[in-house]
Amino acid sequence: MDVADLKVFEAVARHGSMNKAASELHTVQSNVTARIRALEREVGVALFNRNVRGVSLTPAGQRMLPYAARIAKLVTDAKLAAVDEGSPNGTLTLGTLDTTVALRLSPILSHFARLYPQVRLSLTTGTSCGLTEDVAACRLDGAFVAGPVDHPDLHSETIFHEELVLVTPRAIHSLESLSSVPDLRTIVVRLGCSYRQRLEALLAEMGIVTATPLEFGSLDAIVACVGAGMGVTLLPRGVVANAAQQDLVTIHTIAPEKAHVDTVFVRRHDAYVSSAMQAFVDVARTGSGALMAAA
């Protein structure tokens, strides 16, 4: 079984499309199709159902997918371990929450780049749910997500501590008055965001029924929409502090047990911890301590 074929299999499964997988892999669709057919002949079963909209995994393909990603990752780790002589270099593919980028990562990334210029750092943003899944599936080397994380395949370490606050239009001066707002909407990012889940739970406990959420892809858009009176959201205090100081929104403190959230760094238990990964985690730990001391 060829590792390259397994990488093609994983890409097709993730995209649900031969064409999109080919684009990601910088090849042509006919090559992807041929590799998938060869892999199906080798294992003796169909791995995909073909339809006019693309492809979907068969039950056999679903069972095989986790092993394909792990095998490809093990081969990559074996090569990395062979050439890793202790000097951080190579590529790190990491994920993070938008809020963590906005609040915490800029000085850490800048410091890491100065210390280890031979490391090529790739950073992508997403939700806690999506990023955790990507690390577990070996698509990311590690990620910053909202904790706690209880996943059998992942190691997690708390790096940052955040205080969540309820953010409302500036005209709303108390949480009690929220219940009288007609057609109250939550303004959130896409499904899988832990802050969105916490907001929905908080409002439900307050007995507040909300209309269909408004979904936006950026923090700036969410804060601007709250300021415009379109709804409420839940975000780390540091993200909205400037907007509150400018009297664009109102910040409401919530109970400590609901406000406290840890940002954790997750990576696979069985992944090779390269010199580059160890150096990054060390810098993140040190940087988080310095940020907390400054705060």
C-alpha cells in the first residue's frame, strides 16, 4: 500500500470531491481517480460512492480513513525524526482560534520567528471543534483551542487563561433588561465555536429565548454588529476592551464559573515531538507567562 495513495485517499475523503482533492495536491483529476481505483483494487472493496455531486465514503472507507491519516503521519514523523538533530527547522502547521490570534499570539509568533528563522510556520484559524478534529486527523501538527479537551488521541496543555464577557449594544446597561429585548439575536461565528455554545447555554439559563443566530466570519464584524444594535455575543474581555472604552458596546461581567475559559494547545499523543515543535511550545509557555505578568 503506497503512502502517496493514502494521502490522495484522505484528501478526497475530506473534500468529497476528486477535483478539489486534485487541486489541493497540485495534480490533475485523472491522476487522483486512477490512484483511488488502484487503492480500491488493492484492498478489494469500494472506498467511495460516486454521485453527480462528488463522492462520499462507503462504510469500508469510513473504517479505513483514520488509519490512512495515521500511516501517512507516521511516515512523515519517521523521516522527520531521522533528520532532526536538535536544531529547530522544517515546517510546523498549526491552528488557532481567531480570539487567540487577536489577543495572544502576535508577540509569541514574532519572538519565535526571531529565535528560529529556519522554521517555516503555517497558521490557520478555525473553531475549537474543527481544529481539534484536524489535529486528531493529523491535518495539523497542533492547535490552540478552548479547553477543556478530552480526546483519547490528544495531549493538551493549558497555555492561556481568558475571562469571557457578555457584549451587548451600549444602550443595554444590565443583564436583567435583556429579557425585554424583542427578537434578541446572538451574533456568533459558525457552528463548532465553544464560545457560541457557552453563550447559548448562558442565555438559556437566564430564561432568554433568542431568534435565529447571525453568523459572521470575523471578530471585527461581530463586534461592529453588536455595536450597531443587531444582537449580543460572548467574547474574551481583551477582544472587546477597546470597543467598550470607545463606548461602542457595553461589557457585562458574568459569573466566574461561566466566565473562565482556558486556551489549551493540543497535539497527538503518538506524534513525534520535533525540535521545532518543542521550541514552539517552550516559547508559547514563556510568552504566556510574560503576558499574564504584564496584565
